[in-house]
Amino acid sequence: MATLGLLPTIGALGQPLDRLVGHDARSGRTVLDMRYAKWRGLGRGLGVHRSALFGVLHDAVVAERIEVVTGCTISGHEPGYLICGSRREGPFDLVVDALGATSPLRAMLPQARAPRPLNFGAIWGTVPWVDAGFERTALMQRYERASVMIGVLPVGRQSAGGPELASFFWSLRWREHEALVADGFESWRERVAGLWPETVPHLEALGSFDALSLARYQHYTAASPVTDGLVAVGDAAHSTSPQLGQGANMALLDARALTLALRMADVADALATYAWLRRWHVRLYQALSLWLTPAYQSESRVLPVLRDLAVPIAATMPPLPQLLAALVAGRLLDPFTALQLDAVQV
Ligand SMILES: Cc1cc2nc3c(=O)[nH]c(=O)nc-3n(C[C@H](O)[C@H](O)[C@H](O)COP(=O)(O)OP(=O)(O)OC[C@H]3O[C@@H](n4cnc5c(N)ncnc54)[C@H](O)[C@@H]3O)c2cc1C
């Protein structure tokens, strides 16, 4: 965002974050306390609403007078062309697939494989920011074993002058969603309020399940995100559960890598460079997400016990707090140098 000159705009909308803190809902014990400041020079996180991120990028596209064609559900790709139902759009020098985790263009990448559906997902919604019981600069979570995770993430404002907001999420096995809704909002509301009484104002603001979207996760890493005239970025190239909170960051890093690579004269060379620039960072985070997610979202009774024992100890044993901070900032196998990015403060 800084290299696009958009940091002041997104920085003014987002909410700077200093830490991620999680407590056991029953005992109140701290089972996660990660502070970005533990790693020198890491700066702060920035909680942003997805529509704020979209809005800032979209305004920049409009300001650059880049043509936007709407009303097209993309169903396929032929070298140089996009297929929108019965329509064929093109020719294009290069098609960038940024269609997210359900992209139909994934199937056109080399060694295409099916994504692995994950059992867990979440219902989530946007709620007004509430001061009582919450820290403005922290993502706060409550856990009950690994089967329940409730989170409140400050996300700042959707637009300048708008109200301050938070993202509210409740993890669940997505197959149980129908039964949860059938049981009624009131019964869920009581359960959540019992586990985390401070969320009562959030639950009142939500009012019904209509205000909550169901997200299902799937794990997928493209063997290669490039093929003839087509390149995948963001969730189209790699998707996973959002436990490490890296999806949007990864998409932005992909965009930066592609921008740098496309400075090369030859498109095929540029695409190979893009794939190489992102390869190891993406693979490391995809693997870490796959390994670490079950400690926070699974049916296991053993993993959360180990987590609750190990994490508080790890939090006091250098260099683990530092590594944890770098992990949740997306800075393990730091991509910044290769992508010619400077650390910026929000
Ligand atoms: C509950 C939840 C919590 C998350 N929390 C975090 C977090 O804390 N931090 C973080 O960094 N990430 C988080 N993520 C992940 C993050 O939202 C994604 O990684 C990120 O949005 C990926 O961006 P993208 O641009 O690649 O895809 P998307 O944001 O999915 O955008 C794809 C776009 O393409 C459009 N589209 C799709 N198919 C078609 C088609 N066939 N034709 C035309 N248009 C199409 C879609 O409508 C959408 O606008 C979370 C995700 C979920 C579900």
C-alpha cells in the first residue's frame, strides 16, 4: 500500500494493533499473548475492514482511469481471452486471476489439483466498536478447547468519518451451521454471552443470523501459479484457514511481486520470476497454517491442552516470543528484501 502511495488513506481508516490476546473462556487463563513490539522494527499491525481495503484500491484504479468492466461472471480462460458465460473478452497480453478461493481459473494452472476442504469455518459479521471490556489495539479471542473460538478484531472505519467497527467471529464446524440456525439466534446468543459476557452489545447489534456470513475454508496451494498468459494471485493461488491472519497480506505481497516481475520485457520470464519470488514464503505459511490450525480449530481434546500448556511457556522463552511476532506479521522468511519493501509505521 505504501509503494502505491495509499498508506496514509488506509492508515487513516484502519486501526493500529499491538497485540493478539486469547483467553480460555472457562478459566480466564491467558493462552495467547503475542506482541508485535517483541520483534524490533516490526512496527504495528493494522486492522482493516475488507471493504475499506477494497474501497481504497478501487478509488486508486478509478483515479488512474483504468477501465473496469462489470457484470461479468468469469467462467474460463483461453490463452489471451477471458470467458464470461457466452461472452469472450480480449485479447489480453496477460490475465491476472484474482478471483479468490473459488476461482474457476485454478483448473487451468499446471498440475491442477482439487482444494482440500477443511471441516471448520466461521460465522462472522461487522459490529460497532465497544470500549467496555475490549482493547482498541488488540485482537481478542476466547477459546473453549479447540471447538469454540470467539474473536473481536478492531477494524477501524469502512469510510472516512464512518463509525468505528469491529469484526466479530465465531468458529464452527460448517456442517453444524444449519442446526445452529435451526436452534435459533437466542440460544446461540446465550451460549456466546455465557462464554464472553462483554460481547452482549455485539450480539445485540447483530440481532439475528442474517447479519452473520458463513465462511468455509479450504486449503489449496497451486503447484505453480503461472501458465501461458495466465497468473494467479491471492487466494486464487493459495488459500487456507485464516488462523494466521495472512490472506490479505499474502495477496498484497503477490501483487507487489508481480509488479516487480512485470518490469521485465518478456512476459514468460516475468511470470517465472513472479513464481520464484513468492514460492518459499507462500509455501512456508501454507504449511504453518495447515499445522497450526488444528490447535485452534479442531475436534481434538489433546491439542488444545498441549496448546494451553505450551503457549504460555513459549511466551517467556526467547527467541520464541520474537518468532511468534514475526510469524503473525507474515515476516518469517522475510519477503520484504526480495520485494524491495521498506518497513513502514502505521
Ligand atoms: C472469516 C474470515 C476471516 C479472515 N481473516 C483474515 C485476516 O484477519 N487477515 C487476513 O489477511 N486475511 C483474512 N482472511 C482471508 C482474506 O479475506 C483473503 O485471503 C483475501 O480476501 C484474499 O483476497 P483475494 O483478493 O485473493 O480474494 P477475494 O477477497 O476472495 O476476492 C475475490 C473477488 O473475485 C470475485 N469473484 C469470484 N469469482 C468470480 C467470478 N467467477 N467472476 C467474477 N468475479 C468473481 C469475488 O466476488 C471477489 O470480489 C479471512 C477470511 C475469512 C473468510
